[in-house]
Amino acid sequence: MARSIPPNFKAPIFSPPSSTSLSFTFLTPAQFSRRKIDWRSARTRAIREWQEYEEAVKEKDLARALRFLKDVQVEFGSSSTESTRSVYGELSSLGLERDWEVLDTCLNADDLRLVANAYAFLKDRGFLPNFGKYRNIVLEGPREVTPTVLKSSTGLEVSKLSPKKWGVSGNSSLVLIGLLGGVSVLLNQGIDIRPNLAAVLGLSMLDAIFLGGTCLALISSYWPPYKRRILVHEAGHLLVAYLMGCPIRGVILDPIVAMQMGIQGQAGTQFWDEKLQNELAEGRVSGTAFDRYCMVLFAGIAAEALVYGEAEGGENDENLFRSISVLLEPPLSVAQMSNQARWSVLQSYNLLKWQKHAHRAAVKALENGGSLSVVVRRIEETMVS
């Protein structure tokens, strides 16, 4: 139904609040074209620069890759052009921002301080919130860890946390039994392989003496259960070092590469503790730095014990522990070394147990052939979630 409007009616006038000002900018065709050209130029330049970064990563050039990331951050922060900022924002949204990959260049870096700078840079950017999160854990808990205390805390005897010699551990015993059984079958069939067997044993002895068991380790690494155990062991080193704030240079899983890098016959995780190195250079080692170093050293043994109920690997880790124990002033006695080893295993065991999901993520990433940047990213994603 239609309604009539009173003759004295006045329409209300609406106006924006006095504190608000509205303005509209209109671009001329020439200005719009110029901005479009500037945006394209900035985008082309940014893509070209990121391609240079990718080349630095591919060539494992940490210094160049890190310098690029720092320069881009400064340029992006100080840039006065809206086009440049929008371009870098677009590249980030498209997944072309590759800051994580700088970690993949660390393995070839001779300057470990540069490796530390890479981790510090990423942490400042907010990529590594959990790096060094448990750095002060070494100050917690009792210092005296007897075998009884260790068993009550982990449910494992001390013997289960000691590295096994090849031929003594469960897996190697099965291999040895299978080998002897195969030889017996061949002898019963009239095939005498004893001369060849003697040659094989001789080569194995030479491999153990001069190559640190590299050949045997290489052959064993193709056996899935043994390979899986290696991944569990190295992921333990990597995760504890990361959580303790020790920059990781890389994880070496190939025995040949490990031998070339001075890790004879074994896989290895290379980490760096700046405080410990500085103290060693000065001829002294503090308790805090030593504790942190020991925790990372025994983290592989702790990881195996946590997953399998016992440890097989870690002989080289124990040797490194003994070598640095004698550098202390005064040097540790045998009883003190035993207590320090038990304390370190227990601390690492508990830390890995608290962060078991992150450890599993690291193992899975290594199993899938992931690089260091991928492994670290999986750790961070798991801990955040």
C-alpha cells in the first residue's frame, strides 16, 4: 500500500564521522602504465635474484647463500616502492621463498662460525623457534646416576645401553649364524669355499684395521633393519643437538662419505658447540659445556634404547667421550666417567621421550631421503603442532 509523504518532511543527511576522512586517488593512464612496468621490472629482478640464491644452494656455497638472504631482508625492509614489496610478498605466497634451504649448504662449509650464523639468522627470522629451547636442561636433575637409578628411570639394565661389538649384538649374531650355516650347507654339497672364506675374513680384518669397518658398514647399510637402526641413532643425535642449541653441520648416512669426512666406518652427525670449542682452545672445559656435549654424544645410544629397548651402535661416540674426558682439569676417573655416561644417557633418553613425535618425524624425513633443511623443518612443524 502506498504511503503519502507529509509536506513538512525533511530527508535526513548522513555524513561520515568527523574523525574519518575519505579520499579517492585516480591514476591517469600514463601513471597506471608506469606502475605496471615498475611492478613487472621488480618481479623479474626478484625472480632473477632468487635463481641466484638457488644456484648458491645447489653449489653448496653457504657464504653466498647467507649473504643473499641478508641482503634481500635489508632491501625488502628499506624499500620505498610498493611494487617491490608486493613482489616479494607474492614470491613468498607462491612458495619461492627458500630460506630453509640455506641449511643444506652447511655440510660443505669449512667455517663453522658461518654455520652458526645461518642458524642464528633463521632463528631471528622466526623459522627455528625450538632451536636451543632446552639449552639449560643440563642444570636439572640429580648428578649421581647409579645403575639402579638408571634402571628405575628407563626400565633398562646398564648393559642394554652399552654399544655392542659386531658379532655380539642380536642382529650381527643372526648374520654370523646364517653365514656359518650357509658354509656348512655348501661343504655338505661337496663345495669347499674355505680358501675363499679365509680371504674374505682376511679382507674383513684389513677393513676393520685400516678403514674402520667402512666396507662392512656399507654392506650392512643395505639391510633394512640395520639401516633403520642407523636412522634412529642419527636422528637422536640431530634432535638433541638441535634442542640444545648446537648448530648441525649435516648428517652423513653413507659410510664412504663418512670415511672421507673422517668418520671411519660409520654414519655420523656433525654438530658444533662454540662454547666448548672456545674453552678447549683456552685449555679448559666448564661443566656446562661438557654436559651438553656429552648429552649430544650419547643421544644416539639413548634413541636406540628408547625405540628398540637396547643400543647396538655408539662405540665411536663412547671413544669420543673418553678422549675429551681426559682433557678436563682434573681428568675424570673411571668411576666419574661411568657416572657421567649414565647421567648423559638418562638426560638424552628423557628429552627424546618428551619429544618422541619430533624424533619420529626426523627418522621419517631421513628415511625418505630428506636433506637437513627438510629434517629440521619437520621437527619444527611437529613440535609446533
